[in-house]
Amino acid sequence: MRTNQPQTIYLSEYKVPAYLVDQVDLRFELFEDGARVHSTLTVRRNPDSGESAAPLFLHGDSLQLESVALNGSPLRTGEFEDRGDALVVPSVPEKFELQVVTWIEPQNNTRLEGLYKSSGMFCTQCEAEGFRCITFYPDRPDVMARFRTRIEADKSAYPVLLSNGNPVDNGELENGRHFVTWEDPFPKPAYLFALVAGDLVEKKDTFTTCSGRNIDLRMYVEPRNAKKCDFAMDALKRSMRWDEDVYGREYDLDIFMIVAVDDFNMGAMENKGLNIFNSSCVLASQETATDAAFQRIEAIVAHEYFHNWSGNRVTCRDWFQLSLKEGFTVFRDSQFSADMGSPTVKRIEDATLLRTAQFAEDAGPMAHPVRPASYMEISNFYTLTIYEKGAEVVRMIHNLLGDEMFRKGSDLYFQRHDGQAVTTDDFVRAMEDASGRDLGQFRLWYEQAGTPVVSVSDEYDESSGIYRLTVRQSIPDTPGQTGKKPQHIPFALGLLGADGQPLPLKLSGESGEAPLERVLELSQAEHCFEFEGLSERPVPSLLRDFSAPVRVHYPWTREQLLFLMSHDPDGFNRWDAGQRLAVDVIQSLVGAPESAGVEPRLVDAYRSLLQDSELDQALMAKMLQLPSEAYLIELAEQADVAAIHQAREKVLGYLAEGLRDELMACYRRNVGQGDYQLTPEAIARRSLRNTALGWLLHIGDQEALALAKEQFRGADNMTDRLGALRALVNSDFAEDRTQALEAFYKRFSDDPQVVELWFSVQASSDRAGQLPQIRQLLDHPAFDWKNPNKVRSVVGAFAAQNLAAFHNPDGSGYEFLAEQVCRLDDSNPQIAARLVAPLTRWRKFAPGYSKQMKSALERIRDKAELSRDVYEVVHKSLAD
Ligand code: B3K
Ligand code: ZN
């Protein structure tokens, strides 16, 4: 904890490490009142450093130093300095061994960084800078060492002792204790270190790699979760096969382990050979997990597994390069998910997240490039920009190069940099070298923050048959960055004729057969493209498949959007046309008098959708989702949340009233058929029936109420049970809502993951989640401030998903959030800093809101002791 301004770290000040570590030998003595860590480092001066007599500098955090020795001789006072956050040995030889013994208190570690306890087990989280909470170490990713780890603990309480690599020794000790020793043959940065000790059940499986090696697969979970492992294990095997088939990447150790822990700051962690997961991102059964949870688990298992190559074998030189591993790995997991399910739906989901949340981040006070130039606290930079925009940047490279060249590029990258800690620039260079393409201007995607705006205008000349598209790009200013250069933007488009047929895109002067879709490469602030041979004015379908993470402005008429919604051959743009139309209709009602009518053509469009039996049902399910309030706020100049909420509710009600019979038919058409399956078709069916149910309950339909209650009671899976519960909770049937919530809790009170769902359904509902009810949830016996999932499912869901309640014009939601952030900052700064995010957007809102949001931020700023995490976010948000 601190009050002073934390230091800013700059990429431009990067220096290679003065010392390298070849070998780390660790011995952990685990006890109930603490742990003793014996570390022996084999160190040598870095020949590339140039600093011949540099002191040895080791990071530390919350450590009690017991002893330090150099080449076996204890160091005396004056021969080393314990600065609290560092151990400095001013004079060291060129090569030496350093022995350090530290004492730590995992049982009191509420930050969940380093070694801590969760539900009685010991576990670790070292990325980004958690290893320094375990022992003194050069805790930076460009120091890569071999680790040997011996864990000692009470045998009955901690029968399972795990670390990275392969187990090489084990045995009994005195007093009922035992030990296991692990050795990881692959040099790695300390952030990939992991240790687990607990009373866990083991689920076993195997995988035979493409070269015929047998890998032991293991999942370790608490006994009560033993039945929730199958899906993740299968997802793991699918991921391993896919990475071999698509990227030629084979697994390298003899064993791969996954552990589930309840208290975890994020989703999961890719520690070498020993991935640690938040229980909610790995454990699932039909009765307890929704379709969305299954898909999320599959994606996260894949993501962490894929890191074994994109992250572990080739790692980051420094934390400014975080997107090197995260952007690339998110791209890889999104390709995998697309291959496992519906590619169009996956694209829609990714683009929705990007446009709703990443664009907002890119337009806010914490905006930063995919490769940031500075930070105060690296934990604050595990952002949508690094992950999702980073993945979009890799996707653009993939699309510019094509499948084959991209694979050549990734092969070259892995081969050239295996065992190294490298930069995003090294990644781009490998892509250039393999393909022969110049990505010079493309690199600006890594350097410039902000979402490019692509504005398109057009004219059609009937006499010459020429259609002229003028495309302009501009990139808004972001904190510390102005006057940006045009970027290299792949802009996919098609043109449609009045009969709905695609028209050839023949650029003036071109010969040969013209394609029906093309990718224009924008590189200047303005381009003019002339297409010839068009006998009618076309309707443009722009940025197909969301070919770049940009905002597109084009003055589509409602008529044109309706047309694209039913005719665009590009599934993504078909969906997008529907979204744009709905946005336009809702926006036109924001702040309008109550008497203002809803565009009747919207009802017709949704009716045709509901009746379109040819349409891919998974796409239909997505098309039936109205744009979220969060997205509407993101699009607004000065968001008036209450007015946006009312306008959206009005449109929803109007649609549901107008389509009552069609919705009922849709519900009945899609009621459960046969066994629960996770195919895109089955998922779409459940999504359609639950959407229909939600809309019908929204207008208080009695028949739907009966159906919802029946579905709630009789469902054989969580998607349907929760779908019915959500519909009831968001309806005005107050009594039924209360009964259903009680019944649900009673049934699942033993299952923390389901209780989290129960919390979040309420906290995100404007009916069940007004502030007094939120306060009651915090007092509920199942709520636990020390468990990040619980905090997210109540406080996080309220502030990020229950927007009308959070933005109550009386400011109570903001004050509440400020209070909770201050409270959490003392125990878990990482989580506290994440929770602040909704307030940081204060400039985006209408004056009545923004003033109060700002004062809530000031309250946090004025707290006596602020962590570096919260300090950075709050001060940057308040900066002029
Ligand atoms: N690499 C981890 C995230 C670590 C976050 C540390 N604050 C999970 C992942 O992206 O795979
Ligand atoms: Zn990752």
C-alpha cells in the first residue's frame, strides 16, 4: 500500500538484464502458519549487458528474509541490502551461486499473487510479478532459467504436491510429512512458475502426439468437483490435436496438468505443464453450466494450452510485449472456437465484445496501444486492447498473408525464437520474412492507440456505369498521442444489386474476371475507388466479416439496412445490418416524447427473421439479440443512460407485442428435443427459445409465464433453467421471481459456481438488482469478499451490466462502487482496479451523470492509502 505517486516504467528505457540465471533450485517447506522458501540461484553476468560491475538486483515483495549466502558463505550486514522491494548485493563475481531463505505467509495472502491458499490448498499465481512475492529473484520475463522444485508438506492434508515439468523424486519425511521433486527441462521466466499442494482428486487421461509420444493428462480438483471434469479434458485433447493440425505444434513434456481453484483473480494461467484455472472456467456439467460457460471453458482451455508455444516456448522480452503472447494466443483460440462451432457466430461474438468494450477502452482515459509505451502497474494492462485488439491485429496479418504464408510465418517465428524472450516486432518480422510482404506501415497498429474511423461516401454515375467509393480514415487523439498517421487497413467489401445478387467489383482499368468480393488495402488518409460496369446503383456491404477493428460510417438508409439484413451473403454483415437498424431505431427514440412511435419496419424485419426457415438458426439466434445498453452507450456522444434504457425497453416491448404469436411459435418449435448436445444447432435452439421466453415475459404474457415456470422446474440443463430464471427475474411477475430465486438457491446452494450465476442474474437485473437489493446480496451468507468470483458476480455485474440501476441519477450507484473499491483495495488491489473501470468513462456521459461519477472517482483518489493498481487507473481517469 502506498500514498506516493508510483513510478512510471517506459519501454524506451528497456535494458537487457545485467545477470542471467541458468538454474533455480527451490525447496518449499509448507506449514499452516507460513512457508519457508529455500532458493539457490546459479547466476552469471550477462555478456550482452555491458555493465561489468553492476550490483546484483533481485525483486522482492512482502518477504521476510531469513538468510542470504554467496557460494555457500553467509553474507554479513553491509554485504547486501534488503530494501523490502529488492535485495541488492553490491559486489558479486562473474559467476556464482546465491542461496536465499525467505519466510512468507500464504494463509494471509489476500492479493492472490505469489503463493496463497484457496479452499485449504496452496496454489500460486506469478504472472506478471507474483514470483517476487515468493522469493527474491530477477522477476522479469527475459530472465529464463531451468527450475527444480522440491515441495514438502503434511501428507494427510496435502497428499498432492505439484509443480512444473516432470516429477523426478518423492518420499516420506518425519512427522507425517512428505515431499515431491519436480524438474522442468525448459528454461522459463519466473512468471510461468507454479506450485500446488492440496487434497485433490486426480482425473487421468492420455494423448498421443503426432510423433507418437504418449502424454499423461491430469486434472486435479476438489473431490466435490470430480464429476465436472470431462468436458475440459475433452476440450484439452481437441486443442492438442488442433494445434498439431493447424500450427504444427506438438506438446513437449511427458505430462500436462490442469488444477481448478476457487479463488483466482482471472480466468486461468498457462504455467508450464501445470495450468491453473479459476473453477468457473474449467468445471462444468450439463446441470450446472450454461452453453455460454461450456464455450468459454473450451476457449480458455485451448487458450492456456496454446500458450505452451505462443507464450512459453517463445515468451515476451518485457511486459510491453504482452500482446505478443496474448494477442496471438487469443487469435489462435478464436480460430479454434470457429473451427469447433459456428465461424460466423464466433465472429459476431468477438466483434461485439470489441465494439462494445474495447472501443470504449480505446476512447477512454486508459487508452493505450497494443504495445504500450509506459505503465505504472502492469496488472492494469491485461486489457481488451492487449488481448482482443491484439488478436484482431494478428487476424489482419493472417488475412493479408493468406493461410499458407501465415503458417510459413508462424513456423518461422517458432523456429527462429524457440527458447527466447522476444518482441512484437520480432513476430511481425518473421511474418514479413516468410511472406515477402512489407508490413512497415502495418506496424502502426501496435504503436498507435485509438480506434480508426473509416468514413465512406459514394456516388453512382448512371451514364458511365461507374460507382465511386471515397474512403477516408482518421484516428482520434488518445492520452499522450495526437496527430496520428494513417494505418494499413484491410477493408473487405461487396456490392449488391436490387435483386439481392452480388455484383462484380471491377476496378477501373482492370481486365479479367472481376471478383464478387474484395479486400481493399487502405494506407492513406483518403482513397477513391472506381468500380465500373455497373448497370444499377449498388448497395455496399462494407467491412465484411469485420475485416479490421475500425468504426465504419456510411449513411445507409433504413431501407438499405433492411435489404442487407435479408440479402447480404456475408453472414456477419447480415447480422450487422440488423444491429445498425435496431441502433438507429432505438437512437431515434432516445429522449423522444412518449408518444413517439417505433419504426414498424423493424417489426416486419424481425418477423421475416423469425419465419425464415432457410436461415442458419445460430445466426438467427444472434440476429434476435437487440444491441445492448452498453453498446448504445458506447455509440452515444453524451450518454443519457435512463433515456437509452427507456428507448431500448420500449423497442423491446413493441417488438414483443407485435410478434407475440411468432415468438410463441418460435418457442414451441425449439423446445427440448432429445439429449442435451453442444452442437451449434442445439445451442441455437436453446438460445432462440430462451430469447422468445424473455421477450414474452417482458410484456407480461401469461401463457409464457406458465411455460417459463414449467421450463424452470423441468429443465435438464442449466442453459434452460437459467434462461427461465432470467426471464422470470427480468419480468414484472414479482412473486414468481422471488419463488424461482428461492427454489434455485435451495437446489444449488452447495455449488459455488451456480451460486455465482444466481448472484449475477440478480445483480444484472434492473428488477431484482436495485441498490438496496445489491446490499442485501453482499450480506448473503454465500457472499465472500475474499473470493473474486463472488465480488465480480455481485459488484461487477451491477456496475457493468445493470446500467440503469448503476447509473441511478441520484448517484447512489457510483458512491456504492467507490465504497467497494476502497474496501477491496486494501485486500486485493488487482480486483479493485478492475472494478473501477465503469467510473473511468465519466466523460462519456451526460453532465448529470458525469459530475457524480467524477466525484466518486475523487473519493477513491482521496483514500488514505491507495495501491499502485488503483492509483494509476484513478489518476489517469481524472487527468485533464
Ligand atoms: N496469462 C494469464 C493472465 C495473467 C494475468 C495476470 N494479472 C492468462 C492468460 O491470458 O492466458
Ligand atoms: Zn493468455
